Amino acid sequence: MTDFRQQALDYHALPKPGKISVELTTPAETSEDLSLAYSPGVAEPCREIAENPDNVYKYTAKGNTVAVISNGTAVLGLGNLGPMASKPVMEGKALLFKRFANIDSFDIEVKHKTVEEFVNTVANIADSFGGINLEDIKAPECFAIEKALIERCKIPVFHDDQHGTAIVTAAGLMNALDIQGKDINQANIVCLGAGAAAIACMELLIKCGAQREKIYMLDSKGIVHTRRDDLNEYKKLFANNTDKRTLDDAITGADVFVGVSGPNLLSAEQVKLMADNPIVFACSNPDPEIKPELALAARSDLIMATGRSDYPNQVNNVLCFPFIFRGALDVRARTINDEMKVAAVHAIRALAKEPVPAEVLAASGTAELTFGKDYIIPKPMDSRLCAAVAKAVAQAAIDSGVAALEMPENYME
């Protein structure tokens, strides 16, 4: 572990600090180049944009840029480390946008005293970008921040900790239900955790067919139920009219466990209480709610997923967020709506059922991948994800009336 820590530090420090830089897309070698790039030539696109604001997409990089913005109040699983300590994560997000979807991304870390101050800061700079990816902002403030920015901004705003996690979880979980011979409409679901990711995951599963009354959500005080008087407005959406109070109560006979909470909170004995052919998504990082070895030893009929790359079925946001923005930017969507999220779910889950190309097998370090218990969602290095998800998202944006452009000819072919 010491070696890995030093490797991680060296990766970020060498050969020069950070993970991203700016590159030029036009020549800047001669006096004529500079006269076109800046004064006096730059005046011409300025005039064109002043006459028609949409020309900003024609003459600047706005249409292929995403701002990755955080206040550092919920950095990974590390907690409230502050804006500057979140910067390596935001640079990492920018790296992923470029690597997987060729989107230029800029990290912005905001220091503020109130939610309103944060919202005002972001809203006032939003027009500089094609989209905004909110990241590592704690609940419940993240809900109010995203809602306010969606209302105020004319570009897509997406809190990936909520919706990226939800999309990949829903895709994997629906495939797991298919394999286990279960119907999402009838599944009893236990959700351990009641923060931003948990609430977004459950809301999206409901949009995909799950029944709200069959979802049992737990926070640090136990089951979220209707007789509790300490629930915020977001938890109240999942207050179940039930006499169940503990994880033992909820897990008994459950078809699905989704963990977005903390390490080692689900025991092998509790997994044994689940229904036949259960599904466990233990997504706490870096240490899951239960180690796969323990869960699989307890139940041979189990499908297991985690957030880790060293186990099968990794629930990884990189399977969706770069490609959702790719599709949204390419048809100039003004928002990322539920229709686009559900389209991403179905595109991701469909790809897992396709034959896996040799280059994906090589990148994954495995000889074979076939749709089944150990392969319910695509691998992050699968280059087919960009075309599949971006195209589905772009079409959903067009069909739902939030796109300014039609689908580009031969898009993603």
C-alpha cells in the first residue's frame, strides 16, 4: 500500500504537476497567425457573436467544453476536505472527459459561505461553457444547488455523484434482475444509505419500473419510515409505511441490496436472509459494504457488484458521464432530463449483452467476457460506449424537445 501511495503521488507530481493542460487547435507560428488569432482578426467573430449569440458555437470552443465544479464538501469517501483538496479529483474528471469522449474540460473549485453564493458564482460563469458537471458536493445542499442551477442556466447541468452513479447502477441492476429471473416491478429493494447517490439511484430505478413502496431505505438511524420526524424533504420521498426498523428486518426476503454508505456494514449472515437468487451492489469505495469473497461464500446463487476495478461488475461512473455530455453537447441540449438518463441506462445495459471485442478483453486482462453473473455491465475501456450512449442520449434529447440541433449526419458511425 505504501508503494501504491507513492505511485499515486508521483503520478500527480511528475513529469509536471497536475493531469491536464491546454493545447492549441489553430496555428500560431507567424505574425499573420497572431493577427488572426488575436487583434485585429479576433474582432470579426466578436461582431458575428454580438449580432447572433448562437454564433458563439461556430467561432469558439464553447460547444465542446464542460466545467467540472466542486466546493470540496464531499471529496470521494474522504469527507469535507475543502475546495483545494478537491482539485486533484476535478482534474481527474477533466482527464476522463478528454480520454473517453474528447471533451475539453476545466476544473473550477468554489469557496463560498452559502448555497446561494455558490449558485450565483456558477450561474454567472455558466455561459462560458457547453455544460456543467457538479462534483463532490455534500447532501442535502447538492440537491438545492443542482435544482437552482438547472433553473438558471441555459446549458446542461449534471451532478454526477447523483445521476452518473444512478445510471450505471440501474443498468447493471436491471441486467442482474434479468439473469436472476426477476421483475423490477416486483423486486423488494434495500438501499443502505440515504445521501445524494442513494436517493438518485432509487428515483431512477423507479423511473425504470421499481415500485416505491417496495424500496426500504436506511440511514444511520435505521429504516426511513413514515413515523420518523427527523427526515429532510428528500428522505421523506422514501418514507415507507412499515413496521420494519433495522437492516435485519429489511434484508429478510429482499431481492436486491444496494449499498452507497460505508465499509463492512452488511454481514454474511444478513446476505443469507435474502430471497433466492439475490443481488448485492456493495458500492462503498474503496471498501464495500461487504467483501465479495464473504458474500459469495454465503450465497452461491448471488450476483455481486462493487465500485472496485479488482472485482467483476464494477459500478463505475465513467461508463456514462462522458458520453451523456457528448450526446447532449452534440445536439446542443439545454438540459439533461429523465428521458436522456433512461436512454443511457438502456444503451449501457444493451451493450453488455453484445459480444466483447478482442481489444476490450485485452484491456481488461481477461480471456473471455460473456453476459452473465460476472459480466452484467460493460468494462470502462470499452470504446463502443461512446457511440452507444451518446447516440441514445442525443436521440432522447431530440425526441423530448430539449435539443437545438438535429442528429448530425452519420453520427458516431
